Amino acid sequence: TFIVGHSIGGVVGPLVAAEEPVRGLFVLETVGLTWYEYELINTRRQLKLSGAPPAEIGAAMILKQWCSHRMLIDRAPRAEILKAKPECAEFMSYPASDAYLQQIAAQNSTGLWAALKGVDVAVLYGAADFVTGVEESKALVEAANAARAGSAIYIEIPDMDHFLLQSPDQAAAFQRLQSGGQAPFHPKLGQIVGDWLKSKSN
């Protein structure tokens, strides 16, 4: 049995593997830092891609830090946060419940991977991904290899974005998402994933 996890699957995957033995994990475009760190880095990255001026980015990051810490770390009720700072609303639009995000924020991402025993790991990052960063993917590989040398590999596809679509770079992927444009599923991804799974299934 293998787990293939995309995005948040890189957090959920090792949680599952800790409960049910698996042969390996292949994760793509995922998070390798604590969730609070990740949100701050991701917000700054996307503000820069939007073309916001440095002073505006700095002000936004101060607000983002306060809002996210109150919700993710302090676990304050959303209504309480918004009462104190209504402008936090723009940084609190999540596709999941507050409780779910708070549980994710409590996870030690690299610790989850270091705890795996006898599990081979592949971490794939598409360099056109503006939702996660290369340092996050490499952090997972380092954690797995520190626990068991040679158990994990890093794979990079230069022209793939977070949504597994072909894109020349982060800026182009970001602009396409803002405009609602289309792009093809990356033609090499299936082969890369399939080859790794076959190589580890014997």
C-alpha cells in the first residue's frame, strides 16, 4: 500500500502512515514547515506576485501575523478576533473549519516524517507553485533522511504549478489563476509518479 498525497496530503499522509503501515509515501506540492510559518511565507510570496509595494506588504504581514496567531495558535473564537480587528476577515477565509486548521497548526510537520519507520518517501515540487515553496518540500526530505538515511528523495518539475498544471513560472501561474485562464495537466507527472511507485513495489 502506498499513499499519494497532494498539498495538505503531505500532512495527512504521514499521520495515516503512523496508524496503518504503508510501503511508501509520494507527496506533491506540500507543506514542510509548521502551518503558522507556512501561512506567513505563503502570504508574503503571493503579495509580492500581486505587485504590491514593499510598504504595503509589510503592513499586511503585521496584520496577517496578528490575525493568524490569534486563531491558529491562541485558538481564539473567530467572532472575538473579528470584533477586535474586523480587517482580519481578509486573512481568515479558509476552505475548511477553524477547528481543522487549528489541528493542522498543532502538527510538527517534519516531526511526522522523522517518525516514520521503514517507509520510502518521494517529495515532488513543481517550481511554478506559488502556494508552497521549495524549502518546504526539501525540509521533509531532510527530516525523513535524518531519521533513516537514503529513505527519501526530492524531485522537481520546473514548469508545474500547485494545481499540477503546466506553467512556465510562479508569476505566470499566479496571473492565470487571477484571470481564470486554463492550462494543461503536466504531461510528465503521471510517468514520474508511476515509475517511483513501480520501483518501490517489489
